[in-house]
Amino acid sequence: MQAIPKGTVLTYGDAATALNSAARAVGGACKANPIPLIIPCHRIVAKQSIGGFSGKTKGETIDLKMFLLQHEGVLSAKFTGI
């Protein structure tokens, strides 16, 4: 995750392919990440939505993920309304 540059996102599937792993394993690693602002798991998104963040799929945690992606200039229109 630290290799994903600021301003870039990968889907869980794309990250899994790059790691020769499974998308669910990538999601599990993101969920288990104890320092999500240092290890930027907010840059991993679902194919059709923003995905989760720190094991959550709604609420303030997702608002933080959306803020971080907006701040990095990568929050695309396809993620609005999530």
C-alpha cells in the first residue's frame, strides 16, 4: 500500500493481482492495518464504490476516506453518493 503514490487508487482486485493474492486478502490487510494514515489503505477502493476503510463501510470512517481521497485529488464522480 505504501507503494501506491499519492493521487492514485487501486481496486482491491488490481492490488491483489499485483501481489499475486486475492482481493479479500487485500481487504483483510486493510481492515487489520493499525495505522491507516501512515500505511495508506484509503488508496484501495472497490471496483464500483469507494469500498470500506478500517473495517467500516459507513459513517465517520468512510467520511474520512472520502476526505483523504478528495484531498489527494482522486475522488471521482463514480464514488459520489456512497
